[in-house]
Amino acid sequence: MNLVKFLKHKLKKDVEKRIKDVDSQKISISENKSKAIREIIKSRTNTKYNSKDNSKLSPNDLNKFFAEIGEKLSGKKKTKTSVRKELPKKENTEQVASMFFAATLPAEIIQI
């Protein structure tokens, strides 16, 4: 087992050294050294092409979510529970029609 770890470590170091040698050679033969350095940095840090997309939500799911929120706010889609029943009643307050004062229930979040 130790031999495998040793060989893996050695191989990794050899690959890193070879990459550094190639990059330094590219810089030394280049006429515009700044441009060569920028290209090397860009190729090393460009994660757009080097990484997988791990997102779980599809665009259709997001569109459906925001469409349902709009329907709920406009009153076209009825919710299963009455939010007003669960809010504490206060005396001498005027009724304000604002989406910021409505409570969100855990069941509603799970539904979405």
C-alpha cells in the first residue's frame, strides 16, 4: 500500500514538473512574454471548460417556481392553508397588502 502511495505521489510531482517546464519554455520562446504569461494563467484558471455542471435545478423548474409565486401573489392560485389564521392578531393595525408581511409555512416550501 505504501508503494502505491509513493508511486502516485512521485507521478504527480513528475507531471507538475513537466507542466512547469513546458510553461517556462513557452514563455522563453515567446516574443511577447506578458501575453504568454496571461495565456498560461488563463488556461490554468479557466474553470468554465474544466469543470462539470453540478446544478440540480433545471431552467424549467426555476421558471415553474417563479410562475407559481406570481400566481399565488395575484390570488389566482389558492394555497392549502390560510396564512391569516396563523398570524398573530394585533389591535389597531390597518391591513396592508404587501407580500413582505405574509408568513411562509414549511409545508408551502416543501411543496415547491
